[in-house]
Amino acid sequence: QVRLVESGGGSVRPGGSLRLSCQLSGATYNLECMAWFRQAPGKERAGVAAIEDDGTITYVDSVKGRFTISKDARTNLLYLQMNSLQPEDSGMYYCATGTQCSQLADFGYWGQGTQVTVSS
């Protein structure tokens, strides 16, 4: 059984920082991608950052230079360091894992989400 649990969300002012964590447990055979998604009220879930087993990293344009994704393969911990947060970054953040970092359908396992709120 594959499980993912997010933590680290909270409420911050614009310009602040948060570090999200995701603990992956269970069988990881053929799961070569880990990623962060976010969803704001009334909007579709969208990818934020992804990292492959070989270290390849991708970001959505709006977070480049502000967010950093990383992982500890030995402990199966995934992180998202978020700096210079803006109100438009607010939403529910989910971690996910799947067979490849290509499309939404590739992600078969999801966490429960952690809330991020950025406001003055």
C-alpha cells in the first residue's frame, strides 16, 4: 500500500516563506516521479513542481526562482521550499507520485493535501 502525507502548510504574509514536506511510504516499484500540485477554490488542480528519479526537475513558470523541490530518496521524503510567497500562491497543496512526470493521468497516488494561505 502506497501512502503520502503532506505537512507544513499555514498562513503567511506576502513575501513570506513556507516549507512543505511529504512522507511517502509503502511499495515504490516503478514510481519514478514525485510532484507537487495545488488547487485554489473554483480552479482546476495544477502542477507546481516535479522531480524524477534521475534528478530532473521542472517548475511551472510562475514559481521559477521562488520555489525549490527536493527529495531524500533514502527516507522517501519530498520537500517544497516556497519563498517570496504571493497571494496567488494560495491553495491546497498536494504531493503525488507516479510512473513518470508527463501528464496528470500518470500520477496514481495522492496525499490528503495541506492548506497554504498568503494574505496581508
